[in-house]
Amino acid sequence: MKLEERQRLHALSIADLNKELAEAEGHLLTYRFDAGLNRLSNPAGMHNTRKLIAVLKTLIREKELLAQSGFATMTEYKAYKVAERASYKASKG
């Protein structure tokens, strides 16, 4: 998956990601059906679709967790975690 595609997916809302996920799962079903009939024209397409589904599920879960924690973006969350680790190290020694 290219960087532009990943950036496009990161910008989508959870509802849009769910739509993309449903579409990708439909494509995977088609690939599986075609593979069963031995008429699969692009075997790598099945692999790429499975990877896309994994990325979409990861992004959906990430956005759900961010909504629960109160952070708007992963960048804010990561900055918070870095500061938290720094303060822990400072208090430790």
C-alpha cells in the first residue's frame, strides 16, 4: 500500500472506514469464489485485499481508542506517552 493511500485512509472517519472495510470484504469474497473455481486472474489481489482489511480494522480500532482516551490524533497520544516516559525516568533516577 502506497503512502498516499495510507494518508487517505488515516483522514477518513470511522463510518467511512467501515464502508471501505465492507467493500474490501466483498472484494475478498469475490477473490475466494474465483479461486475456488480456478479462474483467479490476479492471485496477489487476494493477498493485498487481506492486508487492506487488516489495515482498515487497525485504523478503526485506533480511532475508537483515541475517542475513548480524549486525544484527537495519534500524534497527540504519542507526545503524551513520550512526556509520560520522560517524567517517569526523571522521577526514577
